[in-house]
Amino acid sequence: MYQRPPLSFYTSSAQTHMRMVGTVEKVDKKRKTESGFTLIEIISVFFLLSILLVTVIGGFKDSKAELRTGTQELRSHLRYAQARAMSTSTNWYVQFSSDDPPVSYSLYKSGDGIQSFPSTTSTVISIVDGLTVDDGTTSSGMVVTFDYLGRPYTDTAGSTVYSLNDGVRTIATSSIETVEIKPETGFIP
């Protein structure tokens, strides 16, 4: 006949079952804490990498932007000297430093001396790195003079006009742009 197991059997069996379930839960918890990366960790790593990448790429583009800005600034200052010469009927000129190669330039009005450029109080403008100023002449202290008609000259007195026979006068070059002055008209493209 069948005999029923004693009550202590059921109690110990339930306790054993509870111990087994507890062990399984601990193992599951341990697996959850030890398994791979969480989504938040992965997203934060990608976020930090993207910031680093933008910083590195931005550094490369700044040098070209700075060079382009310096070239445009020189072109603008030459146009300003030309416009002032035409509006005042007096020769105005841009004098480059006598360093080889020139590292700065200044604006002058014939008879009045050094002038400041618009939107700056400085009378000496530095030439950005990468921009080479050289018009092919061997004289130190290159000069670009404009008369009341806006014509370019190669001397401060305004006696030697830059003629068509001389061709386009290249004032400065860089890896991305060139600053030129057309003969007779003084057009600065």
C-alpha cells in the first residue's frame, strides 16, 4: 500500500525548492550585471567620439578659412586705398614691410603719412601665414599706389604707372587664392 511521506518530507522539499529558485535568481542577476554594455554606455561613447571628431576636423578647416579671410582682407584693403584715392583726388598707397618675405603692410595717404584701415585702429596689418606677398620685383618694401583715377602705380610718388605691357600684377598668392591688380584700370578681381 501506499504510504504517505511524512510532513517533514514536504517541508524539506519545499525548502530545497526555495533554495534552488533563490540560486537561479542569483545566477540570473549575476548574468544581467556581467553581460556586455548597456545602451546608455554605447550612446555616451558615440557622443564623445563625435565631439572628438568634430574638434579634429574643425581644426583642419580653420587654417584654410584663416588663409581665405587673410587674402580677402588684403584684397579689401587694396580696394579701400583705391577708393580713397579716387574720392579724395590724392594718391593713396599700400606699403608692404621690407622683410623678405613681407610680414605686414600699412596704408598711406600722400602728404599725410600713415592712415588706419576701416574698422580697425591699427595702422599695421599682419599678413596671415600661408599668404606670400611678392610682385616679382626685387625692390624691398613693395608699394601699390593708386591715383585719382584708380590706376595702379609701382612707386609712392605715382610716377610709374602699371601699364598693359606689364600684364596683370600679382600681389599675393596662397594655396587657394591669388590677389591680382589689372593694369591701367586697377581692377582687383
